[in-house]
Amino acid sequence: MITGSKVRLRAIERTDIPNFVRWLNDPEVTENLLIHSPLSKAMEESWFDRHLAMNPNEGEVLGIEVMVGSTWVHVGNAGLHGIEPVHLAAEFGIFIGEKQYWNQGYGREAARLMLKHGFEDLNLNRIYLHVYETNPRAVRSYEAAGFKREGVLREAVYKNGKYLDVILMSVLHSEWIAANK
């Protein structure tokens, strides 16, 4: 487990699949994700099996939990994807699927925990992400976690009937160290 003040990150389990299916079939949740079609339980089970078979050095997805009363509640996922062993870089992804936990700082803390894990445990040099221009709340959260804007991929994604610009953001290991002294 990777534990912060309000959030902990843990390995995902097969029993989490019903949450994934519910979250990833909710248009509000997927509005800012690269998902275009409904997902079935079988599709998520197949993804989970591929995830389990993957070498952990290639990437990982962790469940985000928050304490509610005396119980940890699974509210979303965060991951480091496509870990590059030569360049020591990975792509960060996150979503909070339980909407009642939006706008409470859980995503920002989970992002910081993933950055800490990526830089301090996995020895990464660069962690980057892509975020839609239509998601200023996420941009602010990423900036608060330490990400910096690198550029814009113009009209890179087609979503909900229109082309969207995608903002590229990253954090370097040296920036993480300087900000956390």
C-alpha cells in the first residue's frame, strides 16, 4: 500500500471489476477519458487478465481508496503506463469514478502519491500525461500536483462530435526533488 493523509493506493483486485464496469459506462466519468463505447464485464475481465499477465516493470494500475468512517472505500484508479526502461519515462493516468468524491482533493493527492512512487520507487526520470482542453479542473489539479505544461496537440482527439486539443504535461525527477525538499 502507498498511503497519504487522505488517500491510499493499493493493488487492484478481480472483485473491483464491477466498479470499473459501472464507472467506465458512466458518461460523466468517461467525458474526459479516451473511451468511446460501452464496456462489458467480459471486456473488463479480459483487460484485468492482460494487466495481471503484464510485467510490473511495464506499468501498473492501482486502486484509489479514501477513508469513510473506519472503512477504506475504492473511489477510482491511477496508473503509470508504458514505462520506458531506456528513457525512464511513463504516462500517468487517473480517474475518480465515484462522483460524490469529486472536487475534494483526492485526485490531487493520489497523483502526488503516484509521482512519489514513480520517482522514488521506480526510478523514473519523467512522468507525463495528456489532458483534454475541456477539462480545466484536471489541469489545475495536475498543476497543483507538480505537472507543467509542455505543449498542445491540436485537434488530436475526436470526442462527443468535435475535435479537441490535448494538453501535454509532465514532471521531471529533478523538479520533484526540488519541490519536495
